[in-house]
Amino acid sequence: MRRLIFAIAVLLMTLNQSTFAAKKASVEVKHVHPEFWWTGMNNTDLQILIYGTNLGAYDVELENAQDVELKEIVKPDNKNYVILYLSLKNAKPHTFNVLLKNGKKVVKKVPYELKQRDGRRFRSFDSSDVVYLLMPDRFANGDPKNDCVAGMKEQGCDPKGQKTRHGGDLAGLEQRLDYLSDLGVTAIWTTPILENNMPKESFHGYAITNFYKTDARYGTMDETKRFIEAAHAKGFKYILDIVFNHCGSENFLFADRPSDDWFHYNSKFVPTSYRTTAINDPYSTKSGYENTADGWFVQTMPDFNHQNRLVMDYLIQASIWWIEWMHIDGIRQDTYPYNDYDQMVRWCKAIEAEYPGFNIVGETWINNIVGCAYWQKDCKFSPRNSHLPSVMDFPLMYDLNYFADEPTNDWDKGLARIYEHLTQDMVFANPLNVMIMLGNHDTSRFTRTEELQAKTYRYKQAFTLLATLRGIPQMYYGDEIGMVGNTSNGDWAVRRDFPGCQPGDEQNAFTAEGRTALQNEYFNFTRTLLQWRKGCKAVCYGDTRQFHVNNGVYVMARVLNGEVATVVINGNDSEVTVADFTNRYGEVLPKASAYEVISGKNVAIESSITLAPHEVKVFDFSK
């Protein structure tokens, strides 16, 4: 019997040693998110997600952690994860180790750095800015060496392909900052630059596979930081496009997920209805609400379950990390109404607590004004407060796209659409902090066809309104040269390369010499308005005064502390004379002369004014 007991003991010891050796040999740490953090943050709690091989089989301790409290260790269903919650309340900058142990034996040391905050003060984007939206892959290819990156799931770079990568990158964008400065824009919003390591159609950026890494085809993390610093040095603000609603199916968080409840419908694909109005519909059914919020966009974009606290902590920290480390100046949050309402309130509050005044704009693609206004912070009629500072005025986008294509009357056509739209601004808690646009990467371009492109008056009228109406103007790359694109031909049709994107392009529209006469007409008009807008505080921050359309003429003014900028637009196909101009519009014509922006001349304000067909005049009375 003693021999049997001894043999069993030897066998068990051998098995334990073999198991330990196997564990030791298989330990690999693939991701630590976030890879470092800071002391002195207002929120002193920190989640560290560690992903690797069989990490959950080990005990966890901290080594050399000075005044760092290990509050909680979470080991999900998938043993490839360990998630730690730390308190940094009393911590100072230093490096410590996360130890993975088998009994007393350390099998892996994971170093972790706590940095000192640099105390940078930012000035986030607001209504004084003009935001330039671009798709990095399609704007400027500054470094052909990163067109193809070894190990990425989508290989190849074909600038002629509709859905392939074209090679644009941050190096190219950095090289074109002077072009954007000359144009007059002040803030740059790129579609997501975070890693999209998907097998195909990864150029758009909205299937993120790593929330802590720039896509290598755009540049390294150091190059990203250099680009943002270069943009700041030239006076630009940078807006990061981020996605909380979903990620790419190749993201390790889904491909080898911590547990099935990290994603809606227990990680099984159920499509959304795309009915965003179901979220604020007072008559919505429970199933209608849940399907909109919880359903997936497509099978390759699994939908995050924000009610899982591990998920939301992870996403909140990722966004704060980009603000603190990369010094971004704002965030555009994709597909905003599809996210969990209460958890997004928590996110907005977390950003505001850490960075007071930091602006976030949500993509509120809803085709009625009330629906858009519902999502803005301090909405007057919503039963709950979203705490989202800025929303997108999509209904105004449609009015701006189509008003010039129909005869203006005094009630409901043409410029009367713009007048009527502004009469409803009382629904917005803060109309100045509403983003306005002619289009974006998901919509048809303002010049939908070559026939419309030739009618430059359309753009001149619409862009004048974009540059002078209340809100934050956002333009889409190529609008300034009249690029044509219609989504009826597919999304790729509005995502073509900017002429000059590729080093060997026949045309380079980044220079006046490289643009056609028509493109220069578009560009010069845009630049004239934007360069003037920078110095006009009334247009940036002023109150709005408008008159109802009369005889096809619309007059709108922006007023601030005695400064007045007045816009006059003829919506008629024929010349029109306003005989009682100063009597009718005298309250927004405060002086007998003004600087007329379009012509660049100082002009007398006569009692009568004659406007050519579709003519636009912008009078600045502050000069």
C-alpha cells in the first residue's frame, strides 16, 4: 500500500510539473490595453485588459506598484483574458509589473507605465471653425512604402479599384496642410484612422480591429502623433472619428472574445432595422427599440453590448487615451442613436469631467429637425439628457442640396426652404453647436452630376449659406473643386481620389495650375468666403436675423455686439430689382457702406438694389 501511495504521489508531482511546463511554454501576451496610462487624472480608476494565451490560468499580483491599489481581477469565460481594475488615487508616475504566477513561481512579467500628464490646454472645435472631412485613403498618398503592409489581411493597393485601398496616408495629408490652410478651413476630420485589419473593403475605416493603434497603411503611431503636431503648428484642430456601436469582426475582442455577452444577441448576427427614430419615438414598441439599438449593421461589424460594464469601460478609456496621448481636439462619434443611450450619457460625462469644453459631434442621421434636436445636450423637450454637445443637422443638408434646383417662391420652394428651416431652431438647445454640411462620405456629392457641376450658381448660393448660417460648417473633400459623385452609382462614386492623390496622377488639383478653369472658379469662391469668415466674429458667434422670402429674394444676417454681416440671395432665374431695399431690410443694413465679400470691394448701400439671376451678395459692416 505504501508503495502504491508513493507511486501515485510521484505521478501527481510529475503531472503538475508537466502541466506547469506546458503553461510556461504557452504564455504569450498579445495586447495590453491601454498600453500605458497617466496619474493625476480626474477619474483615478483604471481598467487594464490583457489578452494572450491562457492568461486566466494564473494568479495575478502587482510588483513595485507604488500606491497603486489592485481593486478587482476579472477572469472572463475565455481564459485568454485577464482584466484588472486599479485605483491610482495616490499614485505617482512610475513603472510597475503585472505578475502572472503559478503558485509562487512568476511565469510572466508585464511591465506597465504610469506617465505624468503634460497639462496641455486644448481649444476644441466650435462655430468659429470650418471642418474639412476627408477619407485619408483617397486624399493624398505621401508614402507609397506603406501602401502594402506585410501581415495585413487585405493585401494590394489598386488606385483604380472601387473598393480597394488606394494608398492615401497621414504623410500625404501632412504634405497638403498648406493647401488646406490656403483654402481657409480650420479643422480636419478624417474618417477613422484606427486599424481596420479586415480581409476586404477596409479603406473606409468603420470596422475597427484595434482601438489603440493607427492603421499601418496610414502610418505608425509616432507618425500619427507627428501629423497631429504638424496640424496644430499650422493652426488646425484635429477631430478623431471613432465607433462605439460596433467593431470589425477581425478585432480580437470579437474573433476571440472574452465572453459572448460582449456583443448583442449573444454574439450572433441579427440585423438592425436601421430605424433610428425608434429610439425617440414615444410610441415605439420594446422590440422595435431593441432591434434598432441592438441589431448589427452587417455581419462583419458585430454590435457591442454597452450594458456590459467591461465593454463600456474599455471604450471610454480608449477615447480618453487618444485625447490625452495624441492631443486630438474633438471627436465625431459614428452612428450615434444606435448606441446604448444611458451608457453614452456616461461616456459624454466622462469626457466632460476630464476635459471641460471638449466638443463631441454625434452622427444623428435623422431626417427631421425634432429627431436631430432630441439628441443634443439639454434638449428642451426630451425626457432625458443625452449630454452630447453637438449633433448633425441632416434635414438642413437636404434643403441646401435641393433648394437651388427649384424656383424660389415666397412660401415653400427654393430659398423659402431655408427660411422655414431656421424658423424651427427653437428645438435646438444650442443652434451654434450644430454641425451643418452639404454632404459627406455616405451621401451624394452636392454636384451630383456633370450637368449640375456646370451650374456654378448652385454651389455659390449653397456654400454661401453653409459659411454664414448658424452652426459649425463641415465641407467634404473635393467640394471646393466641384467634384462629382452620386451614391446611386454606389458609395465608391463619392469616395474617389482627390485629383493629385497619387504621385503619378495626370492632374494635380492641389495647385492652381493643376486645376481646370471650372475647378478654380469653385476653389476661388470657396477660399474667398472662408478666409473672410475667419475674421468675422458675427458670422462665427452671432445671433441670426432673417426676413421671409419676398419676390424670390432671401435676406439673412448675423449680428454680434454691433457687428453685422448680411447675406442677400436672389433665388430667381431672372434679374430682380428691390426698390425699397434699405427700407425693407434697414435693421440689418446699419451703415451707408459696407465691404462686399464676393467682389472684394467697399460699396455704398443704395436705397434700391438690382440682383443678377441667382446672384449672391455678402455685406460685412464691421470693416
